[in-house]
Amino acid sequence: MKVMALKAPGGLDRLTMEERLDPGAPGPGMIRVALHGSSLNYHDLGIVTGNMPSADGRVPLADGAGIVEAVGEGVTALAPGDLVVSCFFPPWQDGPPHIPDFAHTPGDGVDGFAAEFAVRPADAFTRAPKGYDAVEAATITTAGLTAWRALVVEGGLKPGDTVLLLGTGGVSIWALQLARAMGARVAITSSSDAKLEQARALGAEWTINYRRHPEWGAAVAEWSGGGVDHVVEVGGPATLAQSITAVRVDGHIALIGVLTGVAGDVPTAALMAKQARLQGLIVGSRAMQIDFVRALEATGIRPVIDRRFPLDLLADAFAHQQSGEHFGKVGIEW
């Protein structure tokens, strides 16, 4: 079968198409999936650029969706012909988080889904939302589930709540769609007026260009009447202070990204004064993903996909992601 593999130490020019042995028939508790779609995340970009070291020859991409071709003995929840989508943390089936690293994350600690076929445990996948194609389904594994957990599972989002989103990448646009579907009011930042216009078309009520208004936290607090209920914080150290300014007393900040770095100063006094909950989180469990799929089917939300690239142009897809020109998700299909 064909796979896209990454040669150490990484770099977009180190992605090469290879022929590898077909994984064969599934054993007990396993399924064989003909993969047809994936989507790109900043975690994947970190792997392929070498900023997050991985094994030589690693097959990248954490997100994978495709059609079940065969099931092993004992598999009853899935059947041949089902469209399925992968889980980011396969060992985390349910309950509170207990995964300390990426040792079992596809595309990082183990081979990912930039391949024609995969044979994995059945519980490393869930059913995909009805009516989705493979690329759409693949967007829920990382970005979609992160937004769902941040707002719904951990944030307890309610109709009428106010939400601040940073930027217009995959997580933020998923969060915008979820928040609006649940009756929340949304503010969003970007450095692009054109992207802010796109966000308004999706239901964002208030937008601000952070390049022209670097003290956007106070402006968000004023818009929301004293601070927003929820912040989905994808920036990290360079944006956290503004997010703390923007959140209300006893509000919730979900720290889910490090786009501006992995370490920095935290204005602890301001955070204490707000008595806000600052919570780091990474994606979610399989049980959360199953609930998320039900919600997508109930609401009819479809992901926003900026562009689709064929698997053999994976390096070009990552270059597009790296440029920051995308709005929503970058898809891969084959």
C-alpha cells in the first residue's frame, strides 16, 4: 500500500510517498479501514517540521476517516461499509483524563493515517456523523473534539453565554459553529478583515482586528458587559494576558494552543482577581467523541473546509497551513 512517510529530522521536503506492506486482515477486536480522508492540525505541523521530534519513517496525520472493509472476531459495534473516524487518544476511552503524553497518538508516537489502509483496534475509532464525507469526518478527531470539550464538556456552555475565540483556524471555527448552534453569543479576533467578515457570516456577533487593536481584551470585556463567560485560548503566552482581561469574574479559559510559544509570563494577580478557571486541555476521550457525533447529527453542523489537497501533495497542504491563509480546516483526500 502507499503511505506518506517522514524522514528524520523532519521538514516538508522530507515527506515522501512509499510502498509498504499491506496490513492484512484484522485480528480479534480489530477492524480494517480503507482510508479516504484526513485534515491538518498544528500538532501534525509540529511533527512534520521537526519541531516535535518523532521516529524516522513515521507516517504522519492524527486524523483519519474511511470505510470499514472487514472486522475481526468479537467486533459487533461496527460493520463493513460503515464510515468511521479515528480517535486522537485511543487508550482514553472514557472518564477523566489520564494520558500524559503522545505515545499512542497517531502520527506522533505511532504511525498515523497518511496511508491507504489501517488495521487498528475497533475502539480506536467511532462512527462518523451521518451524511459526512471522509474529509469532513476527519475534522472532528482533533479540532472539532477540542472545541466540543472546551465549550460543552468542561465549559458547560449555555444559551445566552458569551464566548471569545482567537483566530479563524480549525478549532476556533468549530467553536464558533458549536457556540452559535447552542445559542451563545460569539466574539472573535483575527488579523484579517476578510476573515472577520467570513466569521460574521457564520454568526459571530462582534469581531476585532488584533493588529489594529492590540489591547483587545478590554474591548471584548466592554462588548460583553464585564467579561465573557468562555475563552477558547489557542494562542498561548502572547495572548493569555489579553484573554484574562477579557474573561468575566468566575469565567472559564480553556488553554488549548501554543501558537505563540510553549512558555511565557502569566499575569497571576489578574487571574486571581478574576477568580477565573484556567484549564489546559488536549482533545478528549472516545466517549466525548461519541457524544460529539450525536450533537453534530442533531444540529446539522458541517465543518468549514478551506481547501482539499490530494495525499501526494501533502507537503503543499502543510505549506498552505503554515502560511496562515486558511479559514477553518485544511483537508486531505484520496
